[in-house]
Amino acid sequence: MGEFAAYTVLGLSLGGVFALAALGIVLIYRVTGVLNFAHGAMGMFSTFVAWGAVYRWHQPVWLAVLLALGFAAALGLFLQFAVFRPLAGRPAVVKAVVTIGILLVLQSLASLFWGNTQYHEPIRVVGGRSMLIARVPVGPDQVLIVAAALVLASGIAAFLTYTRFGIAMRAVSDDPVAAGLWGVPVWLVGAVSWALGSVLAAIAGILITPFINLDTVSLTLLILDALAAALIGGLASLPLTVAGGFLLGLAESYPSIWFKNSLGFPKLVAIAVILAVLLVRAPKGLLQAGRAST
Amino acid sequence: MSRPVTRPLRNLALAAAAFLVLGWAPNLFHLPLDLQFDAALAVIYAFAILSLVLLTGYVGQVSLCQATFLGIGAYTAAWLFNVFHAPYLLAMAGAVALSFLLGIVVGIPALRLRGIMLAVVTLGVALVFDRYFFADHAFDWFTGGSAGWRVDGTVIARIPMDWIGHALNVYRFGLLLLLIVAVLVVNVHDSGSGRRFRAIRDSELAAATMGVDLTRYKLLAFGLAAAIAGLGGSLFPLAAGQVSPQPFNVFYSLQFAAFAVLMGVRYVPAAAIGGFFGAFVPTLLGRWHPWHLEIRYDWFQVALGALLVAQLIAAPDGVWGDLRQRVAHLLRRRAKPKVAIA
């Protein structure tokens, strides 16, 4: 029973990371219509900016994280203005292929700068010993992940519901042309969603570092898990996306109870979830612009 | 439109000429061993890209797992050769057959999905094979364990074909097969199946309304594309002498998609250009030491990604498509009857 609880804690912290990454994917997809295959790579690159600041330039962690988040936001803005603005009006598949190009660029730049196979120390945002909650050891970093996922998701939901800019984002996501006619700055809204999505990916990447073997490849490939979580939310609903992230985290973590000698089959679980979601739900609704249920 | 009889003949003649020229070209240089291997690799990559020309260019189905099929072809051929001591040609046939079947299985989700969602699923397929098949001990019987399979001393039609000094034979053999398949793919474009393929690409709904059996033709396209990639993969053990999971990982699948789109995914010649580009450029960059700087392989991938982004913005039809259009434009201008302009 204790084992089960321990894997639940692990699954929830993984799930928080998936949820954060998936939120960014959903946000970018809803507002700009780009399914971002480079989302994992963007988070990875920003994470390594933080890693470099801590371990190469010997800066305090808070400054490194701040630097990484600033970089992530700049990266998002850059992509919107330099890459996706010229691609306006092109089919969604073309934009998705462009993100594959971005993935390749970020992936190889990161391995040039920071090496792709060597050991990288994790970035510890919070220190301290793990505490016992109901006789299960829970690390403060695990609490932080779950809290960050829940707080950021509610924050974004509140932003989209109550602020003028958030309402503008929802308007663009519903109908960019009509929103433009009403005077909504469609490109700025797109740029903000890219920046926000990129920052979310960076937070996810930085927070997961204590739990994985930190290298450029594994963070880039988190895209599959994040996509699975995003698809559970139908690439539209924020609450369902967060729930999907946590569910996927648990589903990826529990098999390790039975398969002691391996780390389970996380990617297999992710692709099974993707297939189940895509083949059971009407895929039409996922591809066509429906109502935003944020 | 030219007359239907002349086109297949013209294509055959072009392919024969290409075989003579490209097959003879290595004799001009004293290619060192690594570039001889790259020549064979170029042909293998070209198969993978050609499979995308059929699947994405003709039928409009996105696939991000063609390196996986390349790997299935390579492992199956090496497995049949090592475990059953099959003659290598037979092992290759087995590799093609297995790839075809697996392609149909991977194509099943495509019956309900298209576009980006299909890309997501095929990316997942590539990752799963990468992690849990090629590299997992449970499948050691098929993959030869962490040491992989060794393939050497192979002879096809009494011509020695292996990595020890005969890589150029592998190149020429592969080139012959590649050109045959390329002619077939070009001919498919104008055949009845090709019209159905293109109808599916342009609009599945319209195609189904016109009586195209979507299930059959989509699965056929996935199977054929996988078989083409598998055929290319079955050449890999000949050229490399051994099989390991690394050359078939998910990043190569992404690269193949990038090569295909960059060079022009609707055009068969783009496969050859993409293959040569993908195999030779990294090695040549590695040998070129501008100001004593070493250019690592990663720079090639950076350039590839950047070129892909730039191409999709500036020349959406790919390098070959753009070139074709420019040449046609020039010719048309040249052919225009001269009108005196005062």
C-alpha cells in the first residue's frame, strides 16, 4: 500500500509537469492555430538556459529561473513575429511542419551548447528534506509542481475570464477574423499566447529536472506526453487538460509497481492514451475550430 | 499533357540514363571509405524520402515515422540473414513484406485521422519503436541484443556486396533498385490508383463521394510507403556491416520529413536530391575546417531546421518544385513570339 502511495505521489508530480506543458500547447493552438511540436524543445532550451546560469555562470537559482522565463517569453515572441506571422493563412499542417523545423534547430543548438549525452545536474528550485504526509515521503519539489500546475491553470483561467486581454484572447480563438474586425490586435494576442505558452513549457521543464535524467533529448520528447494530456482536454478545455495531465502522470507511473526492473513504459502509455482519445472522440471536433470552452 | 504512351518510356529512358551517369560518377573521384559509405547511405535515405513523396506528396498523409520503417527493413533483413541464413535477396524480400504489413497496421489510425493528428500518432509510433522495440531486451531475438547484428561477406548475383571495400557496389545496386521504384512511383501518379490517391489528398469527402474506397487506398498508400522505406532499410546492413538502433531513432524520422518537405514533397526527383543532401553534406561539413573550426553534425541539423522554416515561408513547393516553376517560367518567356515594342 505504501508503494502504491509513493507511486501516486510520483505520478502526480509527473502529471503536474504534463499539465503545465499541455496548457501551453492548448493556449497556442487555440489562439494561433499552430499545433506546436517544438513545445518540448522550447521548454528544454529554456530549462538549459537556467541550467547554464546556475552551473556555468554560478548565479543563484532564483535569478537563473527568472532569466530562463524571460528567455522563454522572448523566444515565444520571436517565433510569432519572425516565423508565424509570414505564414499567416497557410494550412495548419504546414505550420505544424514548421514547428518540426524549430524543434530540430533548438534540439541541435542545445546539444552544441550544453552537450546531449553527458550528465546534467538538476535545478533545485526548492531545497529541504521530504516530509511525511500520511506516512508517505513527499518532496517539497513535488508539492511545488502540483501547486504550480493548479495555481497557474486557475490563474490562466481567471485571466481569460476576467481581464480585457483574456477576453480578447478568447475572441481570437473563436474567430480571428471577426475579432480583428472588432479591433482586437490579433497579432499581439497571438504573440502573448506564444510567450505565455513558452513560459509554461519552461516552468514545466525546470520543475521536472529533479525527477528525470536531464538531457536535451528527454525534455524534447516530453512533447508526446504533453500532447496526450492536451488531447484529453480536446485541445480546448483548460480544466480537462489539467485533469488529463494528472491522469496521464498516474497512468505512466503505476506500471512501475509491477515492472520493477524497468521504468515502466511511459511513452507507450502516452501513445495508447493519444490513440484512445483520437479514435474514440470524433476527430472532426478537434480539427475544426469549435467553441473555446476555456 | 503528353501522350500516355510516351511518358512511361521517357521515364524509363531517363532512369536508365540516371543509372549510367550516377553509377559511373564515383569512378571520377577516389572516394575515401567514409564517402563511399555516404554514397550508399544517400540511396538509403532517398528510399525513405521517396516513401514520403508517395505517402505525403500524393496521398496527403503526414508520417513522422519513416525512419522506423527503415529500421524495420534493416533489422528484418539482418535477422533473416543471421538467424535463418537466408540468401540476402530473400532476406530483403522478407524485409519489404514485413514493412508492408506493418505499414498497413500503422495506417489503420489514418482511417479516422488526417493532417496534424495523424502526425501526432506517427510521432508516437516512432518514439515507441525507438524506445521499446529496437532498444528493448524483450526483442533481443529480433534485434540481436545490444551488440546488434553483423552482416558481412554478402554476395548478390556473384557481386560482393558488403561494407568491407564494396560499399560502392551496394551504392550501385541500391541506385538500380531506387530508380526502378522511382519510375514505378512516377507512373503511379498518372495511373488510376494515382488519381484516387490524389483525390484523397485534395478532399477525402469528395474522393469518397466519387466512389474511391478510402480504407483500401489509404491503407495501400501506408503499406506501399512502408515497403519502399523497408526496401531502403534492407540495404543498410550491407552498407554499414551491422545494425544498431541509433540510425533509426525518432530524430531521423523528423529529419526525413524535413528533407522531403524541403526538397519538394510532391516530386520524385526531390527524393534523390534529399538523399544525397542528407548523406553527404554532414560528412563534407565535418571535413571542411574553415579557419580550423570543426563543424559538428549538430550544425547540419540546425541548418536543416532553419532551411525548412525559410523554405516553407518563401518557397512552399520545395526546392525542386520552385526550380521547376522557375525553369518553366523562363522557357515560356523564351518561347514567346517576339512582338516589337516600340
